[in-house]
Amino acid sequence: MGDKSESSGSRKRRRDEADEEEEKTEAAGDADEAPSLEDSLMFSDTLVALRIMRAQFPRIDKVAIEPFVLRSQLYSSVKDRTQVDRELETLKRENMLRIFKLNTGQDDHAIMFLEDYLNQIERVTKRLEENKKSDTEVLEWFKKYVIDCKLEPSIDHQELCLLLSNGGKVKDEHISLLINAGLLTRQLIDPNMYWFAIPNIGSILKGLSQGRKELLSLLKRRRYKEMMLAPLEKKRLRLSPLDIRFHLRDLIGSGHLKTLCTPTGLVVRVSKD
Amino acid sequence: MWREIANREAGKTRPNSFKSRVTSGLSSDLQLSNHKDIVSPHRGSVNSLQVDLTEGRYLLSGAADASTAVFDVQRATEYEGGGAIAKHRHVFAIDKQHRAAHKFAVSTAIWYPIDTGLFITGSYDHYIKVWDTNSTQVVMNFKMPGKVYRAAMSPLATSHMLIAAGTEDVQVRLCDIASGAFSHTLSGHRDGVMTVEWSTSSEWVLVTGGCDGAIRFWDIRRAGCFRVLDQSRTQLGRRLPVLRRSMTNKKKTVTGNGAKQQLALGRTPGKGSVKLRMHPGLLSTQDRATAHYGAVTGSRVTEDGMYLLSAGSDSRLRLWDIESGCNTLVNFETARLQTSKPIQMATSGDSRLAFVPCMTAVKAFDLWSGETSMVLRGHYENVNCCWFSSQDQELYTGGNDRQILVWSSSKPHEDVSVAEDGDNWSD
């Protein structure tokens, strides 16, 4: 599976792979029943798409970050969106991945596998331990008690303190440490609620929104607001560390761009609505 | 078509399946009607449309130039094009010149559910007026604390005649027509209330959606709301019948009762204060679950009263199972939805299709799979409201371009449209 993803080059082939996988493997059982052990051993097609896209995540030299996938990218690579939503929900309940709400738009969500997220927290813990002497046991409590228990992307203050106090006495400095480490961010609307966040992701999010704008303006400046996919893929974005395939998938999934089949290949066009 | 009728007559097809086949065939093929046209007298965007529930004959529209108009959608006022196109002009229209008319935009206009003798309009000038249809006079006036976004009356009510009003104030007020006063207020929302709908299965249950993103269910006989929809409480599709149902929702929501139990264990939460024992109705105000990440701009309860479709300013449409209060995770593909005004959605009679105004087009979604089955483009500007008439299988839409468009099936109807009598012979 890993080799196949590395060797094939074009995005269209990737999408065809995801479609083939769809036909080969059925979705994990009847979605309404409780997931049994044999169902969770099979691959659902959202899972295949997630693994493929995780393998394609671009390496960024400046920031050390584990791969994540945006929800809109999943929508563009699996045909049925309702199925994507439901399978994500099943995978989330099985504790295989976590979903985070991003602040780069109304409905942006990032999906990260649980192992990657825990690795990211490890990295942050190490960095904090090197830099200052303040107690980083909160991060351990966070990993042990909060992440296991709370599956939604947000948590409120009371519940956070309650879960953390399973490890020891909770002080305000502990919560500040969690926020400084980047694991929690305060919600703008409600001062008592926090969003879970991916640490060290700030510069990448900036690159994400700027890259989106750049790609959209690139296409809008053209006379007919469209371009062939093959030459478009080879371009490099100036403002974003993420590659153009990432942005293309994201914009197609969120509806800003649409693809059309033409005799000479796929064409990407700005959708008007 | 004749063969199908013959089958039904002979008993080969059951009448219900014949009816549903015909209606679903008509409603799945909607286009701009080529035989019916509504001439709109409005000079402002059309904000609200409703066909009366008793006869299905009169269409009431409210517009942003403070005007209200009533159209007869079954009998045309004149014919054009040699009898091929039926033009429907307004039966009467109330505009700003009327003595008792609204001063600012009319945001909602609804019929009294029992008969068409009364209708109710709510406007941005903070008033809700009850009008007598035959004399077009204002019978009753209710002053609200803020701009009225929506008013609703229960179609099932037999023991009350309350108008539920959602305004930019945080409280939902219930106005009583019988006494002319406010009966009570429902508080719990933390921002204005953009959508108000009565349940189609109980005359006491009200569903409201607020600008804070919460959808609350109220039983008006009790204090407080009895359910707040949370978008993270999910179920995968329809619930199974009772015997085989398995509870996949593991975690419990944190409610007031939960906090009390945790306090009893001797642990005090870090920053919070000890909760006083509160009335169970007031505890619901502490529940901050949101149904959408932005404001809730539209909601629609299906005919059988089991599911709720809600639209939010985060451009998502969500389908909720009312009984369990869970998000069914059906994904409706919408790129953008209007965020500043409430939108009015419609569902087809058998609840198979949902019609949602998405910017300048109206999209018809299959309710359970979320796919777009039709995109109806005809308005020049944003569409605000739509209404599906299940009697005629027609969709009426109103938008910012001041037009009311009729969408119907393009197949010819069996009964020939009445042509003008052009000659001098008596019939």
C-alpha cells in the first residue's frame, strides 16, 4: 500500500485508487450496528484515503509537524460525503484518530491519527523540558486522562479541571502551560470553553490560508478562470510551505474549485455560486 | 399514465403507491413553470412565503418594502399567450400607504392555521400585527423588544392560539391572540433567535434556533427547554427499531445533574463555584451545546415530526433525529449559505426532498443521502424563502430580486387548462 502510493505520480491516479478501493472493500459493516472486532480489522475506504494522504503530506523543513489531513480533502477524494462523515465518526469513536477544529475558516477541520498526535505532544514536552524547569507533569495528565476520555474537538473549563485532577492538584499555571504549549486554545465566543489544538501548527495554518488565496487568485486571473490540471500541479506556491496538491484537494472538497473531464485531461475551474 | 390508472382501478396497484408514484414523479422534475406565473407587486426583496394550510389555495408573501400580498395560486386572474400561460396577480396587497401598515421590512407573514380569515405579519419595526383578511385591517398589535425575525403558529393547536416570536432579543415570546397579551417568555438563548418552528407532532413543543448556534426544544407548558441539540452527539443514520438498537454513544453530556453528582464525590472543580440547587428548567440555560458553528439561520421539521433539518451560517445543513436528539451525520453539499437573513426551507410532502435556498439557486437535496438532486437557477439575486405546495407539487420561491417564481413539473397535466372563450357562440 505504501509503495503504490509513492510510485504513482498524478493526483488523478490517486483518486482512481481511492475509487478502486471503494469498490473492493465494503464500508465497515452496517453503519448502524455497534462496531465488532472483525469489522474494525477491515479497511473502510475513508481510512484508505486518509492513509494515502498522510503518506503524501509534504515535508516542511522549518517546522517539525506530524502529517494531518483536512476534512475537505477527504470530501474530494471519496465520492459519498455522508459516508465520509459517518466513517470518520466511527474511527473517532474507536480512538484511531482525532478531529480538531481550525480557525482558518468557518468549517475547517484537521484530522490527525492518534499516534501522530501523541508524537507531537512528546515533541512539545521535550522542548518544554529543555527550555524551562517548570513542571511538565500536566502534559502527562493531559495525555493520560483528557485525550482518552474526551472525543469532541472542544472542552469546557470545568470538565478539563475535573479530568486533569485525576492526576493531581490542578492550578491555573497548569492551564496556562497547556495553552502556551499549543494544546488548547480559548474560544473567542465563550471564555469558558477551549478548543483542542495541534501544537506548532500556527505557521502552517497561515501558509494554508495564504496558499488558498494564492491558488484561487492564480486561477481567477486567467481569462476563462480555468487551467489544465497537469501544468497546474507542477506550479509552486510562493506563500505556502504546503504543496499544491494539498491545496487543490482542499479547495475542490470545499467547493471553491471544480474539476471537469475533457478529452485532453482534467481541467480545474473556479466555481461560481 | 392511463395504464397506471387502469391498474389502480383493477386493484393491481394500491392507491397509496399510485399516489406516491405520481407525486414523486412530479416533484422530482421541477423546472421554471411554463404555464404559471405570479406577478409580484413588491418593490423590495421577498422575505417570506406561505400557502395556507387549510385549502392550499392562497399564497401570502411578505417583502422588505413593508408590503404584504396574497395571491390565488389555483385560479389565474388572466391568461396570456393564447391561454397557455396563467398569470396570477395579487388578490390584494398592503403597502406602506395603508394606515396601519408596517414601517420597515416585513420579515415573516403567516396564515392563521385554522382558516384564512386572519394572517399575521412580523416586521423589523418591532411589531407583530394580526390582520383580518377580508377587511385588511389590523386586529391586534404586539410590540416586541427587538426586530422580529420569525413568527410561527402551531398547525396542530386545538387548545391554544399562541404566536411564537423570535426576535433579536434573547427571549422567545409567546403572544396570545385570544387575550391580546403575552402569555410567557422562554429564555435560554444567549443571542437573538432567528428561527422558530412548532413541532408537527405535538401542539406544545416549540423548536427555536438562535444566533448563538443552539437549537432548543421547548415544551411551553414547562419552564426551560427540555433538549438542546449538540452537534457532537451523533448517531449513524436512522435509529434501528427498538429491539436491535445498540447504544453507540458512549460518553455522557455534562449537565447540571452531572455536576451535582461530581461535587458529591468531594472534589471541587478548579475555578468554578459550588452550584446552588437550581430548578430543572433553569439548568438548561447552563447547557452550552451548539448545533452549528455559527448562527442557526433556518430550520424545518419534517411532516412526520421525527426529523429536523437545520441550516447554519457555517454553511452546513444538518439533519437531526428529534427523539434521540442526535445528529444523523448526513452531509449536504452546500458551498455557501446566506448568513445575514433567516432563510425558509421546504420539504416535499413525503419528506424525500429538501429544498434549500443556497445564494442565488435553490437546491433540492435527497433528505437521507445528502446528494443534490436538482439545482433550480432562476433568480437574479439571493433566494430567501421557498414553499412547496404538496397539493399541486409546485415550489414557490422568493428572492432579493423581488420576484416570486413558480417551479413545477414540465409534464402536461391531464386536465386541460381553461382557454378563453374567444367566439360569440353561447356554450
